[in-house]
Amino acid sequence: MLAGGLPVDFPTISVHESFSAPTSMYLRNLMSMDTEEMIRAQPMDAVVLIGGCDKTVPAQLMGAASAGVPAIQLVTGSMLTGSHRGERVGACTDCRRYWGRYRAEEIDAPEIADVNNQLVASVGTCSVMGTASTMACLTEALGMMVAGGASAPAVTADRVRVAERTGTTAVAMARSGLTPDRILTGHAIENAIRVLLAIGGSTNGIVHLTAIAGRLGIDIDLAGLDRMSRETPVLVDLKPSGQHYMEDFHAAGGMPALLRELRPLLHLDTLTVSGRTLGEELDAAPAPFAQDVIRPFDAPIYPVGGLAVLRGNLSDGRMSGTAAGTIVLHVTPEAAIGGPLAHVRNGDRIRLSVARREISLLIDDAELARRAAEHQVVRPSAERGYRKLFLATVTQADQGVDFDFLRAAQTHQTVPRKS
């Protein structure tokens, strides 16, 4: 209002990460359609997308990309950490760790109850680099958020300041007519991939990023993603794979500090919601200072990225949550449409090699073909409603699990380009 706009709240459906059945991912596309149609239906000059948990932010970006109205993302921010007997704890990462100790009878029922009371210390999204935090960081890297807007915790004054700057920027975007298609370019997608790799982010991030890009006719080449992973260092030391939490990332300078370290690998000419380029935003960012959460480019936590693309004769996988170690989460084609996972039997052995970028069912081609011939694929179907639409039109993970009719009619660009 201080910038001259008239703000009007309007709701769309939200997606509860923990209790949505059968999964929250199932409902992401429904929320994106709701967002798109509500933007189209109302006489607005710009829209502020207020989202938080894992599927809400990508759903809003997908809908806004398709609607074509000036849009800016405002995330609600992460929760604070709690404390259990002098140890910081937060969100699902520490929950799983302590639950494992409880099952091993290393701690008793009263102590696990005490831990549970500390895991969610305030309102906000998960305090670790799960999908919500990952998508917040990717959104800033895409240019769809004000600089520094990804990391401020939900209950802080910094989050209120980010919200005020977001509203002011939305008014400026309405006046200039800056639409998402001018921001969400192929180079912006590549910048977001760099960030995903450097933060050790959620594997769900690439699925959502692929869906957002697909709305604008941009395909993400998985071989290119793997190429980028081999040359992008992990710089952020956050749980679940590191030591710190989102509030520490914010105190260390947040995304502007990380982007400054990644500068040699970024496309600095991409446009942001401010109307300035990413390079101009980084020139205006606060000066660096000593901290141990965001590592220098030449002293990384790990010299290559945290994601790898595997090839072989197998699988499908879908998991929501945070975990540590080497885990396969998304493989196409899935079993439901006749993918090789449908032919795996008890007692089979599977080879997983990150170094060789391989996931293989250890049976010969003739045996796999014999099993496939014996297996009758019955694709799931439904009689009516959203489930019928989903089962009939959803794409595989390599196309973002979007509906085929919501993707752009033509692909005009594939990223990352071969150097």
C-alpha cells in the first residue's frame, strides 16, 4: 500500500506435507491449476505468491509461469531450532536420528517425548535443507524472489522486512509489466541447477524445477545435469548432510553470499524481479565476512555436486523427507507403466554405483525380457475426478511429474547446453 498498490488477499488450496493422501506430490498439480486459474480469473496487475512447504512453492511457480501475469514469490520462512539436553535439534532430520536410537533402546520413552517437544520450535518450514528450503533457495536463484528472501526464519523481523520489500517490488513489476517468462529463461534454470548442486539440496528440487521449466517450453537434459554436478562443488554445510540449520545459513549471509561464491559458474545477465540482473544484485550485496556455513569456492565441503544421474536397466522411487547417505529417489520409467522395477523379484541383487553412475538389476537381458513378456501391464485408472485426470495425463519424473497438457505446446530450448 505504501508503494501505491491495493493488496487483496485471495486463497488457493494448500498442500499439507504430512497428512495429504496418498501423497502431497499427487496434489501439487491440482494446486498449480488452482493458482493459474485464480490469477487468470481476477483483475490483478501483479501477484505475490505466498507459499511455504515442499509442494506449495513449485505449484505456485508453475501456475504463475503459465498464467503470464507479473509474479513474485514470498516464502514463509523456516522454523527455529529447539534444544534437547544442550544439543540443537530441528525437524525431521533429528527426529529420525533420535527415533533410531529409541528403537535401539538407547533412550527411553520419556526422553523421546522430550525430543519430540523440541523438534518444531516455532512456526515455519523445516529448519534443514529439505525440499522447502531447497525450493526457497532455487526460487531466489531463478530471480523470482527479492535478494536475500530465501533464508530468513519465519518468526524474525527479517522475514517481515522481506515481505515488505516483496510487496513494494510487486507494485513496481505491475507498472513495468515484468512477467515470469522474461525471468524464467534457460540461463535462469541453469543458475538454479548450480545452486541445487552447491547446497546439497533435495532431489525433489530437480523434479519441481523440471516442471516449472516445462511450462515455458524448456527441457532439462539429465545428462547435462550430471555434467554440471561433476564441476559444481558443495559449499553449504547444512543438515541433513551437514551440520548447520537454515537460521545459520541466514546468519552467514544467505543466498547472496552463496551466489557470490558461485559467481564464476553463473549467468549474471539473467533478469530478476527487481528489474536488475543477477550480476547487478550481487554487486549490491553486503560484503563477505568470516563464517563457517558457506564455504569459499576454492575450499568446498565436497568438490563435486550432491546429485548424480544414474543409468542402467532398472527402477522407480519416490520419497518425501530427509535422509543421509546414498539414496535413489526418482527413476523412470516407473513400474506402473511397465518400468523394469515391475520385474524385480525377491532374492534379486541390485548394483548401485555413484562413481560409475549406474543402477542395475543383476540379471541378464534375456531373463529381463522373459519377465517382461510374462508381466501384463495394467496401468492404474479411475472413474472420475482429479484422480482420473492424474492417472491419464501425468508425465514421468524426468518431465517433472506435470500433466502433459499443462506443459508448453512446444519445446524451444534444452538446458544445460553443452559447453
